[in-house]
Amino acid sequence: MIKKPIIIGIETSCDETAASIITEDEQGTPLVLSNIISSQINVHKEFGGVVPELAARSHLEKIDLIVKKAIDDSGIKFSEIDAVASTAGPGLIVCLSVGLSFGKAIALSLDKPFIAVNHLEGHALSPRLNSNLEYPYLLLLISGGHSQFLNVKKFGKYERLGTTIDDALGEAFDKTAKVLGIDFPGGPQIEILSKKGNPDKYDLPKPIFHRGGCNLSFAGLKTAVLKIAKEIKTDQEKFDLAASFQKTIEMILRKKTLEAFVQFEKKNQLKEKVFVIAGGVAANKKIRSMLVDLCKEQNYKSIFPPINLCGDNAAMIGMVGLEKFKLKQFNELDCSAKPRWALDEKATFLKGAGIKL
């Protein structure tokens, strides 16, 4: 029997310290042997958001324990690891450097290949951890730092169809929660509060709703929420604003997804139309439900990662490492962290004043 490769994945791009051991079964399907995630919610709660220096310090304090637990829980020996995959970007440079350096140290000590992984590629491929996903497919990546529609042609080949020109969707959720007085991370709480409110109470703006293709914008929406929140006097008004915000996001995503479907179909010969939704905001149940219904209407198959793998995790990093290992796509130990690292490196940078769509 041929030995299947065993990969350790390490993730420290923001405020989760994570490690995972990945291999594959006889059919070549990824197999997660362990997946350990340590959150830093309590570290950053009093500041209402992630403080990079505190996040990096927390990674330094925890990473050796998290890696050891991932190895112990997997049932494999340290010496059985065939390669080390660490997130190299995008993310917070001080945080990326911790996992990247730790991964390089392991690779050097074991004399094994090192693989630098794009965090976004991990999200893009994460549904392959629980589904038999065929290429090409359309990806909506919605997280705290990224909001993009991508044409995933095959492993390593990505074409950006649309992106946010300002805030990412997860950032808009968290900032809206903050102005409503909800503790960090507040994004998931917006959905809970919205169930108590009237979604039609406030008519909120939908930036670039009728232009810009499937590009997205959330800064104007966030500003409108801030202005209204200053006038709120009751809990019910807070619930109504949360519900109106949630509804507006769903309307924006529905409209822009329909445009992305059109672009995706023009660019591919399709036997089956597949839409993958990944990233932390993909855990929002109302957004999931809306997109599932939209896919049924448009004859698309909708695929999500498991809820516990929507946010940042090392299983997805290890899985990308596994694919790269099989292709012998290794990196030198002097490779550096990339705080900005687009999946589609040919795509135009669309952030800042003066953007024309």
C-alpha cells in the first residue's frame, strides 16, 4: 500500500491560532485527522476589534501548544509529517509572521518541504473537505477581510469577477454591531437581533446596486447605520435597525450574485452550474438560506463548507498544502509574508477614492 502524504497546516493570519493534520483516503479525498482552533475573542473584546500587536503576542504564546495538540489528536507521530503548510498571506503582517516562522522551523527540523499558502485559496477550496467538488465553479468569498466573486477554473487558476471597493462584508457586520453596542465579535449577533426586528423599518442605501457589475460596496451602508444609530432610543429600534441591515445585505448579495451568474456562464462551458459560498459570513443562516433559494431558482448547485470551517481554520490551509504537495509546488525557507496577496494577481486593485466602475 502506498503511503498517503500527511500535511500539517498552520494558520495565524488574524486572530485565530490554528493547526491541523490532513491526509487523504484511498480515493484521494481529503481526510482531516485533527483541526485545532484557538480564538482570541477575550483578548480583543474590550477594544471592539482586533489589535494586531496583541494578536501576534497571543499567537506566540499559543502556537506551540496548538501544534502539539493537533499532532496528539491526529494519532500520528511528529516524524510522520511529509510537509508543512503555513498561511503566508493575505493578513496582518505581524500575525502572519508567527505562523510562517513556526512552520519553517518545523520543516527545517524535519528536513521536509515547506509550502506557503494563500489564505484565500484555503477558503476557496474549503468545501472540498466535505464535498466532491468539480471544477469550474463560481465562488463567493465573504469574510471579515474579503468579499469577492471568483471564477475558479481549476486548482491554482482563479479569475476575479467582482470585489468590494471598500469594506468587506464581515467588516460591515462587525462595525454595524459595534455602533449598536454589541460586544466584539458582533457580526454573528446581528442575525440574532434581526429576528426581533422589523426589516422594513429603515430604508438603507444599497451602494452601486445598479452598476459596477458584481462589484460590491458597503461603506455607505455602514455610514447610514451609524447616523441612524445615534438617534436610537429603544431596544426595539435597535432590533429594527439590525433587521433592516440584514435584509439590505441579503438584497445586495442577491442582486450581485445574479450578475455573477451571468458573467460566470459566459466564461465557461458548464455541465453543471455550481456556486460555492465560503468565508466566515457564510455561517450567517439567513444569507445561506437566501442563496440556497436563489440557486434553486437559477438551477445552480449550492455548496457551503461545514459551519465550523467557514471561519479561519488550519484544515483548509493543510488541504491546499496537500494539493501543492502532490504537484511538488514547494517554497524556499526564505519566502516572506504577503499582507496583500490576491488570488487573481492580474485583477485591478479596486479600493480607495476615485474608483471608476
